[in-house]
Amino acid sequence: MPDKISGILVIGIMYMFSMIGVFNILRQKVEASSERTFWIILVFVLFLTFLIESSGLLEYLAQKTRNISAEEGWYRNRRGLQLEAIIGFCASVMTIYIVLKSFVPKDIYTQRIFVNITILLTFIFIRAVSIHEIDALLKIKVAGIITLNRTIEMLILFFLVLNLKNVNKAGGEN
């Protein structure tokens, strides 16, 4: 039960963080700026992540993929496909990271937010690929209460909120 509560907390923090991002967009000047573009992209990604996490879409798709692979006979050889998917995703993340880096304001807190979001999305994707050894590791209970999976998500979100607090304290200025 505590893991369910922590899951709801993680989803709630994602939603809250995306709404704070909307606030940051609205308080900036109307003209387009790289900072405004950064916050728009960030809000879109976080809200999409919130919807995916709250709907259980990743778990559904992972189970659907397992069923299809078992029916079609390639479940036993899935390891190569899983590794290719992770390598392809990591290459895509690095490319997107390099491209979007130009939109990130130069202050250290906003850059940390960008890195934290990148780590969060990578972590969610690796979970979605569902490699049994990683799944088993992430299901370990921390202090006998919350799974390692939720603990990692909560730590990433804690650092996001901490850095956002500092961005807001500085007024979002560069």
C-alpha cells in the first residue's frame, strides 16, 4: 500500500511541477525567448509524462508487447531487441539533449532541471522496456516500505522541485 501512495505522490508532483512551469511561462514577457521555449517544452513533456504515468499506459504496453512476443515466438530472443531499443533511445535522448540545450537558460538551476528531466525520462523508458533483471532490482523494497523504483523517481522529483524553488527565488532571471 505505501508503494501505491508513493506512486500517487510521484504523479501529483509531476502534475504540480508542470503547473509551476505553466506559471513560469505566463509570467514571462510575451515575445518569444529561449527561456519561454524551454518552459513550454518542459511543461509539455512533464504533462505528457504525468498522463502516461497516471493512466498506467507503460505497464499496459509492456504487457501487450510480452503477449504479442509470446504468441509470435520471439519472446525468448527479446534481449537483443530490448538492448537495441535502449541504445536507440539513449542515442535519441543525447541528440535531443544537445539540440534542446540551446533553449535552456544559462542559470545553473534551470540547467539542473533540464538534466533532471532527461534522467527522469530515461529512467521511465528503461522501466518500460521491462528487462527482468532490472525489474527485479527496481521492485526491491527500500526500508521495507517503498520500492526502489518509486524511491528513485521521488529523488529525481525532489531535486527538480529543489532547483525550481531556486529558479523562482532568483525570479527566473539569467
